[in-house]
Amino acid sequence: MTHLWVRAEQRENEQRVGITPEGVRSLLSAGFRVTVEESSSRAIPIAAYRDTGCEFAAEGSWPTAPKDTIIFGLKELPDDTSPLIHRHIMFGHAYKGQADGPALLRRFKEGGGRLYDLEYLTDETGRRVAAFGYWAGFAGAAVGIMVWLAEQFGKGPGPKKIDVYPGRDTLINQLKEDLSRALAAGADKPNAIVIGALGRVGSGASDCLQSLGLQVTKWDMAETAHGGPYPEILDHDLFVNCILAQEGVPVFVPRSALDAPRRLSVIADVSCDPSSPYNPIPVYDHATSFDSPVIRASEGTPPLDVMAIDNLPSMLPVESSEDYAAQLLPSLLTLAEIEKGVWGRAGRIFDEKSLELSH
């Protein structure tokens, strides 16, 4: 019997979960054993899981699970150096040159465990089977507007903190009210450019901005194929980057832009991979967070503020969890054959990256 253990997320401001109570019921019906940890922060209350008939465990107790258990979470594990003996499903952030990647892979190597990275679960065509992209883009664009609003009200760099919202409508209604106040005080309506607009992330960003009545320039591969430079980006108030940092991606905003004439005052880097050697926005060097959401990259006129939060869908945890869980469930139902299909492909990538580490 395949045993799936849903651990509590231990990262601050992380309320998402990768499987809903409905998903647990489906797994139980398919013959899986499912354990769900108690959680002090999960957006979906534990009572909803109790009604499924699954097993329960104390928050953070997954290290004591039987060795053959598959541990399922979303974000990174707590800082530690202990060997990892289990098979883990999560976003590892370890394969693209990230600073903490080698340490995580060493923990798996030392413990004999294995990582099935959620970012690398793909079908036969190479397309990801599940992604938080839409809600990452939606939330990223929303925070970008919050940063722009703080500039208009002379409170930048800001906002000082990002809250978690119960739903999309609450967030949009607040933004509409704040935008109306800024425009009434004399601010010009901002315009925005979204790069990667045809993807899931870009679609979410564009939908958010358009729901606020803003003009959005939508770029994708056709518009960026010439490799740069891209002076048009500097003619917008807000730039939302939805392109993953990977080899071959051009630089969209070089450091020289900090001193160039520009209208651009806010960059919302939804892809957020500043430690990657392929970072397309090399005007900042570290991610931001819900508690410290903004980096001021330039004090020029206008200033240039960067938002680069790497868990943006957590801003709308219920909607993003339900959307992602529905996409992922068909793959979870195939976990009994974890060395085949989507899981087999992810496992082979882990093997390749672990081998690179040993060299």
C-alpha cells in the first residue's frame, strides 16, 4: 500500500496545501494510505480532512514516518543538515544553480532519500502537469500595483508588509479603492508590460491588471526573440516578469537601466530567481518576502523598486491550493508506480543532478 504523508508547511506566511480533502478521498478510494499532519497555518482547516477518514499526525512529525513513506509538501524543508531518508515530493529549488541547492542534494545523498521535484513533473511533451503559475502571476501583478501606489503616496519603498487575502475579490476591491484614491490625488493611471503573457503566469498577471482597468502591453516569445535590448520596457510604469530564469533567456532590464531615462518605477519579478546565473533582471540580488516585500534598486527619478517574492500564490492560499491540487491529483493517483511516467521522469532528473554534485 502506497503511503502518502502530507506534511505541514513550516515556512512563514505559507498557508497553501497541495492536496484538498476531495483529493484525499480520491486517494483513499484508490487504495492509498494517507496521513495528514496537523497545521497551525493551513488555509484549509484540518476538520475538512478529518471528515475524509484519513490518518493524522502532529505538525512537523514527518521525520519519524516509516522509511517507505512518501512525504508530500510544497515549499522547502526547515533549515537543517540532517540526512533525508524518505522520498520527498516538493519544490526543491535545487537544480538551477540556486545557492542552497547543493546542500539539499547532499542531505538526500547522505540519507538515501530521493526528490521528486514538483517543478519537474512533466508529461510526455515536456509540459508541466501542475503549476501555481496563474495565481503567482495574479498576485505578483497585484503586489506590483501596491508598490506603485506606495510610491504615489510618498510611502515608498513599500508596502511594508503583504497580507494574505481570503479571496480574489477582496484583493481586487481593495486595489480598486486605493487606485481611485491615487488618481483622485493627481496621479496618472499607470500602464504595465507583462513579458511571458501567453503562459499561465502571464495570463494571471494580465487578468489582474485588466480587472483594474489598466492598459497592459503583452509580450511573449515573438516580441523578445531579437535578444534585446528592450528600451520599450522602460516606457512603462510597471514591468511584470513571467519568464523563468534559464539558459538562453535574455536580459530584460540591465543594470545600466538604473541610470537611464525611464518611466519604469516598479518591477514585479514573479519568476524570482536572483541567485541564478541566468537572472534576466540583474538589478537586484536577493528575493523579497511577505514581511519585507520591496528592494529599492535606484533612488533616481523616478525611483526603481523591485518586488521578488518567491511564494506569491500564498497571498491567495485557498484559490491557489484548490487550482493546483486539481491539476496534480491525476499524477498523485499514479504514485503506486513511482518509477514510471511523470514520477519516473522526475526521478531521473534527480539522479542526474545528484551525479553532477558528486563530480
